[in-house]
Amino acid sequence: MIGVALQFIRGEDRAPRIIASGEGVLGDLIKSIAEKNGVPIIKDPDLSRVLSGLPVDKEIPENLYKAVANIFQYVYKLEKDLHR
């Protein structure tokens, strides 16, 4: 399994950043940490494979903005629905 953690801080970041990435045991650990901390997990194997090939702590490239924006939009909607 591939695990990739993304972060975007409004007003601070220009684009989302990869903050953790790994495959196999490390991917499982990333997923486990996310679950324990209530971080939503989105399963997208193709996007995960692409993102896992990028350097950690770097902003994602422009060609991935739309795909990653769709994920963040979904996560923001989840958070909004939880706080109703």
C-alpha cells in the first residue's frame, strides 16, 4: 500500500505539500497515524502513485493541482458537515 500525507495551510502555503510518503510498511504507518488522528483517508491509487514519486516537503506541481484540489474540496466538505 502507498500512503501519502498532504498539507495545505491557507494564507501560508501557495500549494499543497507532501508531508509524508511511503510504500508497504511505511504506507501502512502513514495510514495508521492518520486514522488515530482523525485525518480523512482518501483512496486514489493512481494519484497516490504519482504523489509518492515526488519529494517530501515540496509543493505539488501545477499539473496535479486539480486532482489534489478535488481531494481537499472533499475533505473540507466532510469537516463542514461534521461541525453542523
